[in-house]
Amino acid sequence: MTSVQYIDFVKQNLPCENVEQNISVVLMNLSALIKNYIPQDRVHLTKDILFETCHSLLAVEGAPKDAISDSLFGFVSKNEHLEMCLEWVKSSQITKNAVCVYELK
């Protein structure tokens, strides 16, 4: 399996995973893959997709939110995401559609 295939596999299966340790390891591996192994022209797009995936997962009831939020900020790749993150830090909460999905600690 290539690094790009692994990333696609994770994007499809991450929403089904509910074990915090598994999510932590997968997201850590994704960060390493993005930094070291995927083609440079795919980095921003991949980070963008993973940011949106993690952000959406935070709104899922029962999702292991600590593991997801720990990695979310590492996938920032657009100014829009950076501005969103700055607002979250200022308000000490991550929101989705103006609803708090995670309290920052």
C-alpha cells in the first residue's frame, strides 16, 4: 500500500473508529506521512481534507475528542482554517456550525 493509498484508506475508515488509542496512532502516522512521504503537490490538499475530517469527527457523539483535537491543529493548511483556529483559541472551544463540540483545555 502506498502512502497515498493509506491516506485514502484512513479518510474513509477514521469516522468508523471509536478507540482513542487507535485514532491517536493513525493521526500521528498521517502527520509523519504528510511531512515525509507524500508528493509535495498533494500536501495542502491532504491536510485540508484531514482538517475537515477531524473537525467533523469532533461533532460525532462518542468520538474520542481528545485524540482528534490534539491532531486537528497539525492539519491546518489554509488561511480559513488558521483564522478558525485562532477564534477557537480565543474562545477556548472548538465549534462546528456555531455549536461547541470541544472545550479546549
